[in-house]
Amino acid sequence: KVLGLRMHPLNEWITNQVLTRKEFADKLDISVATLSRYLSRDRVPKPEIMRKIIEATGGAITPENFYFIGNYKDVQFKKSFFGTHLLSIEVLNANEITSILDRSEYFIKPYENLLNSQKNYKNRTLINLFFEDSTRTKTSFELAAKRLGMNVINMQIETSSIRKGESLIDTAMTLNAMHPDILVIRHSLSGVPHLLADKVRCAVINAGDGQHEHPTQALLDALVIRRRKGKIKGLKVAICGDIAHSRVARSNIKLLTTMGAKVNVIAPKTLMPNGIENLGARIYNDMKKGLENTDIVMILRLQHERMHGSYIPSPREYFRFYGLDIIKLGYAKRDALVMHPGPINRGIEIDSQLADDIDRTLILEQVELGVAIRMSVIEHLISNTEN
Ligand code: NCD
């Protein structure tokens, strides 16, 4: 048995009953915190509590279920959890986001954890289906799956041969016929992963669709922030640059506001999409005002491949007003940290020296933790399909 990867049996029982922890704790007359302690430690509850647990579960859970070697990870799986696919951040609540982040912490740490987990997924397959260029995201998914012991197939797709509609669905149906467990899809059109998710029988992960969403990027950014700042709630985060064409911005705004952070978006008017304030962000066209008092500054690339026409007068002028350098970073808090999803364009949206300043920028840490986040997401999806 692979320990440390399974849910605590009581946790599993609670989940299967579609109960919340609170509801179950109330039945036992104990606090949620106490219940959570029982679910994460190898310790049998006090006799009077144990008796109540046996009674409440109709004998399904006995003291034996509390003895084991190793630790069950205290992860709350819920029936309402994002289900079979991860297509957007929109559908996740704060608990679900926290559970993905918590589980990734486990994958950052000791190597033996990874060795244990490899046994679990030997016969599982992940297919990377990237219709757009990508270095880090594709590699990250590949590495994550391989660290979990899965087989990985990278589809070689010539962008030019891809047509919309039928042929796209045909591709998906062909892959589906090979029974993969997970299909990771990136496409330049918003909504493609959703469309294909309806057609295939495996779990679909959206690895970036047009300018809509890029959920695993926002999750890994959240993990980096939480580890560096100790929390997400109450922080002030500025997202600067090409907001209009950015799926990273949309996923991040949704995630950060759900987790209780304040988000400022900063861009010239031409790169600020209409209605972005409806996602809960505050709009600024000026770096000085927008960066004031921020804890995290996220910089975005000018996404020329999604632009039709000219949105900025020149790269030099853009850098002058919106490129982040050490002077503009001075408008933020003294200990503000800089993030960028990559790929970076030095001297356009970020000063080259600042990009390399490991005391201020977290760019490579984002890449590093991305693998752990994707392992966590893959594991969540596979255990959801098992249930
Ligand atoms: C982003 C993307 O592709 O959406 N990059 C990434 O996933 N690391 C952002 C970008 O391309 O600028």
C-alpha cells in the first residue's frame, strides 16, 4: 500500500457521504480543528470520541483505521471538487484551491515521496496536445506526469495543418480511442478545452486557451506567493502589462480575489480589456499609482501573436512607461517581489537586470513549483475519476 497518498479512511468516509467536515464535527460535538487533527495524525481519538465515530459511521470506521505507519496527508477532497476536468479557475472555491496548494507542498519536498507515488500511476497515460508553442508548460506537465510514474505522449502538431471544428474534434476522438487518462490541451482559441472535454472520456486539463484561462499557471503563482509571503489573503497584487490578451491575468485575478487578495491591473488603455473590473480588479493606467503599496508585482509579456494591429506606439516607449525596472518597483512595498509567467522579453516589459535579480524576482521559482502544482492537479483528477 502506498502510504501518504491515500486519504485518511475517515476522511474518505465523510467525503463519500457528501458531508462537510463541519457537519461531521457537529455530529461528534467537537470542533472542525479537532476533527482535522484526527484526520492528519496517526493517533486514535479519545475513547468517548472514538465511540461517537463508530456510532456515526455505523461501524465503518474503527480504531484500527487510526493506526498506520506514515502520515496521511490532510487533504480535503470534496464531492463538489472540480470533478473530472480542470478547465478554469472560475469553478474552484477557496477550499478547493487550498487543497491543491497543500497537496503540492508534499511534492516539492522529499524525493522518497515521489518514489512512493510512482507506483501508483504505472499504467496511466497523459497526452500533451499543444496547438500553440510552449516550452515551460509542456515540459512541466511532462515532468509532473513522469514523476508520478505515468506514461507521457507529446503530440507533434503542425499548427498549419490544424483546422477548427470537425478536424479538431476528430483529433480528440482519435486520441480518446487510445484511452488516455489525462489530456492536456493548449489552444489559441478560447473554449477549445471545454469543447473537447465534452467529447472525450478522459480528464481534460486546460493548459491555456486563447485569452481565456490558464488555471495551472494561476495555481502555481498562488503557491509561490503563499510560500514567500506566508499567506494570500489580505495581500495586494499588481498585474501589469498586456492584460487584454492574457489568460494568465484572467486566471490570476479570479484565483487571487477568491483567496481574499486585492488585485490591481495596470496597462495602457489599449491593452486594458473592457469589463475586467467585473472580475474584482481595480484598474490603473499609471504604474506609480497602480503599484502603490503592493506586495507582489506580476509582469506580463506583450502577446503579439494574439494582437491584430498595433496596440503600442513602440517597444521603447512601452518600456519607458510600463516596463518594470528597479525605479518603478520602488513605488511598490519595500519587500515587494516580482513575478512573470514567462517567456520574458528583456528590455520590453521587464528590465534585464531586474529579471536576473534573485532577491527580487521569483521567475525561476515559478517554473520550479509549477511541476509540483501539476502533480497535485493530476493526482486530484485521477482520484476523482476513481471515486
Ligand atoms: C503564458 C501563456 O502561454 O499563457 N506563459 C506560460 O504559460 N508560461 C504567458 C505568455 O505566453 O506570455
